[in-house]
Amino acid sequence: MLTDSRSLLGPIRRLHDEIRSEVIRTCESEALDTMAAIAKEEEGDTIYAVDRVSEELILDFLDREIASHVPIVVIAEGLTHGKVMLPMGSSEGEAVWRIIIDPIDGTRGLMYQKRSAWVLTGVARNRGPDTSLEDIELAIQTEIPLVKQHLSDSAWSFRGAGVKAERFNRLTGDRVPIQLEPSRSKSIAHGYAGIARFFPGAREVLAAIDEDIVRAVLGPVQRGKAHCFEDQYASSGGQLYELASGKDRFIADLRPLMDKSMSERGLALGICAHPYDLCTELIAREAGVIVTDVSGGPLRYRLDVEPECAWIGYANEAVREQVEPALHAALRSRGLM
């Protein structure tokens, strides 16, 4: 009856495989300008042509493979009011599961064939509108690789049960288990660490916070040397995966905190992360990454498309102890905390 989250792993992984294949096929056959065309302007984001590839596929699949057994609420950008009840005609109160999904997290990098995107899905037992990221008990993320890339990673976690991951070879069909392990380094020195500032708007403020943290933690820059590095990977799911796989040591996405600063200058806050971008943070935490809100607590954003989410990820407790005091001091000095 699909009333246990473990019974949903197989169907959702198949859905991810279908999305990956369909998006790659489209990227192979369409021109970059076609994929990058704006299909629709949503309040929280812009929907590009490449985003449309998987929308109909998702609802058809979930209706057939899961909602035919148990009623569900599907939450995703682009849906009417951000959610759909399946099977059609069922009520939200009847739903057993709330399934939040981002079919392409990292659209902009993928549509220009610069970097992989990710399919993200989180499953929580339905508690109504108050269901939050903290309630997710199954998370799955699957890489959508570039056309020229033949390997694709995927990872999944049940709450409290660790992480499993594999690398798929789309040329041979082989699937090889891989191990996800965050960095064990006790410092951000000579590693990747930074503040997300993907888009115009408040980049000078975010960059200043970043500089304050690095100076407080590592001291002044020495001529000809680099204290640490940054990677502006415009995919929250991708950033979390970089932390879980040991490539990054510290990432903070503080964009929602910039609202006051922007309004004081008569400007609007741009795009921020939403719960569908963070619905696989369970995977990073189960791998050992420390993921928090700005105050240091767990992420409790409700499963919906509207909330604007700030989050912080540390590869391990030592990095957190090194960075968090400097981060909080930088925020307090600007009245952001």
C-alpha cells in the first residue's frame, strides 16, 4: 500500500531516472538558446524552457505509480498554488504523504551546459500545512549530467539510517556504489568555503560578510597566497552534495537576510532558496554534514513553495567551531541577527 517510506524509494528512484534521461535527451537535441528561453515568470523564480521538460512527466508518474495506492500531496514550483492533490479529486486531509520535488535544481548551469543539475525529492508524512523540512524521512537526489558527461551520481537517505549512493554510467548502464564522506579537515584553510551570492542584488553585502569571516578565522591575506577558495555552484542541492562528498567545507546561503538591506536602498530582494531546493538536506546530515538555520538550529521551513530559506552547512563540528562565531559576529555587526 506504500504506507511506509521505504516502499517509496523504488518508485521515486525510477522517476528520477526518467527525468534524467528525458532532460539529457532534450539537451542533446535542442539549441542552448531554445533551452534558455523563458517559459513563465513565477513569483519565486523564473521557469525556463528546460524546466518544462519534466513537469508533465512528474505528475503522470506519481499519479500512476504512487497515488494509485495512497493519496499524496505533490509540492513543486510551477504547479497551481504550488501543490496538487493526487489522485485528482482527493482532499489534502486524506493524503498519507507530502512529496516535495525540484525536477531541475541548477537549471541555469544545465541549460547553458556549464554544470550538472539535480533532481531533488523529499518525502514527509502528511501533517497538513505545518509539515516542514524537519519531517522529511526519505530524501533522494539524482545528478543530471552535462551532455558530454557520462557519469551521474545519486544518493538517498532514510532518517536515522545513514546514506547510500551510487554512480551511474549512462553509456554502459552500470551502477557502482560510492561512499559519501564529508571533509575531515578541521579548518577552512586551503579548502572551498564561502557565502552564496549567485545573482545581482546584495552581492557586495554578502561578499563583505564572507571577507569578515575569512579574516577573523584565517587572518589577513598574504601576498601571493590564497587562504581558501569559493565555488558559486548555483544549485542548493548541488552545494549540499559538495559538502557531503568532501569537496566543500563551509557554505552559507544568507540571501533572505538581505531583504532589509535591499529595501532600505529602495530595491527588491532577488531570488532566494526555497524548501524544494533544500528538500534533500537530510542526505547531507545523514552523511555527517552539520546543516543549520542562521541561529544554529535545524531547518524547519514548511513544505511549500513560498518560504525563502537561509541555511548554513559545515563539513564537521571542528569547522563549525572555527567558523560559526565569526559568522554570527559578522551578522550581528550588520544588525542581521
